[in-house]
Amino acid sequence: MNPSLATRNGPHSAGIDAQGVLDSRMLPDPEFDLMWDSIFVDEEIKTRLLSQGLLNFVLRPALARGAIPLHGIILLVGPPGTGKTTLAKGLASRVAASVSNMGEFRFIETEPHALAGAALGKSQKAVREFLGGTVAEAAASGPLIVLLDEVETLAADRQKLSLEANPVDVHRASDAVLAQLDHLASENPNVLFIATSNFPQAIDEAFLSRADLRVDVGLPGDEACYAILNDTVAKIAQSFPGLNRLLDGHQLQEAGAACYGLDGRQIRKAVITAMTFDKRTALNPEQLTAQDIFNAVNMARQSKESA
Ligand SMILES: Nc1ncnc2c1ncn2[C@@H]1O[C@H](COP(=O)(O)OP(=O)(O)OP(=O)(O)O)[C@@H](O)[C@H]1O
Ligand SMILES: [Mg+2]
């Protein structure tokens, strides 16, 4: 195998290196399990995602398709940086770990731009080869979970695409996605697609209507803000134990309260920004103070408000 592909596919690779595949691996996967635990959202969201994922593999193989129109699609939408991709990967692993009677699960992550816009003039063919070839072949050898990240690039809303600005091929690619998804859904009840988007207005209505569950992941609430901040410091403290002194402290709680309005990515990044105020802290992160974190959070908030 091409060495760059071997690296790209990671140590638990499922060895699928076709066009449009960013990552492939066997599930459950320890790295993905950690991702599930690292996202702080309402427990209800995790319960519904996991339940829908399990229902996909319990109900669909058992029921006639005509009876219940399940397509095997879960859609996560929400603003950038709210943990959708991370949750999707974690979900894939958790579903695989909970379904014990179907054999080994495979996971494929799509490379959206390789399938859509980038291959102008070829996207319809690329989509057909990916869904009808790569995905169908992988599904033939066992249960499969496919991450369709940034799905709006793949299932673009045909109504909103102007034919002049967007070559007819993009329209056809959306049609091809829908036709292939219908075909896959009827032939392969052992496939689950987990799609994410921070731009649901741009997704084709027909795709939205095929999603079996749509979950809106919003910005983190008060409690989640603090939990993300505390968790970020705790993760760094695993390598720089001097930072344990900050955990659960009053000042960190104040910084957590100031995070409200930021997304999870911005909160985690604020802790790193806090280490840029003094190069001695950059050289020795254990010198970081709760005040630095508080200041970095406020800077992030101000830059978000003025954007
Ligand atoms: N609710 C959250 N709890 C903990 N960490 C979070 C949360 N939301 C985001 N993060 C962190 O932010 C980073 C970005 O998350 P991720 O890439 O999954 O977001 P996303 O919603 O897919 O963003 P985008 O829409 O830009 O693709 C990750 O490091 C993730 O751990
Ligand atoms: Mg994402």
C-alpha cells in the first residue's frame, strides 16, 4: 500500500483506500470511545443518538422496508465547533460496541470535497463510485457505519443552486446521492450513515426528509461551558501535573461562567491562548494561572461579539 495512505488510514485501518475515503477503521475504536466521553452535551442528546443507532441495526434487518421507511441516516446539525464530528465518531464506536450479534463493524469517513465540488465535471461519477462501489462493497462484508461530514457539500439543495453559477453536474451529483442512498437503504439494512452539517439550509430537502433522526447540537450551556474548560485543563494536567491545582477552583469556575456564548472549540482553544501571554508559560505550561484563562476567555468572547 502507498505509505501515505497507510498513515492516513491510521493504526486500526480497515484498509479501504478508495477515492472519497478519508479514514477507514474497524469498530469499536478506543480513540473514538474517548471522543464520545469528551463531548459535554445534554444526556438526552447522547441517549437519542445511541438509541437511533441501535434501532438501525435491530429494526431494519428485521422489518420489510415498505413497512417502515428507515433510510439509516442520522443527521447532526449545529454551529461550527459544537462537537458534531467528534460526537459522530464516538457514536459510531459506541453503536458497534453495543451490537454484539452482527460481527465486526467497519467505519468509513468520507472526504466530502473529493466527492463534490473539487471534481467538477466528475462529481456524479465520483459519488456513484463511492456509494455504489466502495460503500456497497464494504457493506457486503458486514455492518458498516459511514460518516458523511459536511453533508451539504454532497447533498446540496437543488432548489437553491442556480444553474448558471453551479454547473449542471452539481445538481446531478445531488440526484445521484439521493438515488444511491435509496438503493443502499433497500439493499443494505446493515449500513448506518451519520451526517453532519453546520449549514442545514444548504442541504437538499429530499435528503433532510430521508434522515431518520435529526439532532440539533447547540452552543454549550452554562454547565457544559465550565465542564469543557475544566476538562481541557485536566487533559493538559495529565502531562503537566502542576496544573491540577487549577481544577475545580473558584477562579476556574468564574472563567467557565464567562465562556457562555462560545462554542466548545473556542473554549478549548482559549486555554491554549492563555499560555501565549507570557513565553515563560509557553516553555513551562505549569505556570498557567486561572487569571490567564479568564483573560483569554474574555478575549475570545470580545472577538466573537465584534465579528
Ligand atoms: N460540547 C462540547 N464538549 C466538549 N468539547 C467540545 C464540545 N463542542 C466542541 N468541542 C471540542 O471542539 C473541537 C471541535 O469539535 P468538532 O470538530 O467535533 O466540531 P464540529 O461541530 O464538527 O465543527 P464544524 O462544524 O466546524 O465541523 C473538538 O476538540 C471538541 O472536543
Ligand atoms: Mg465537523
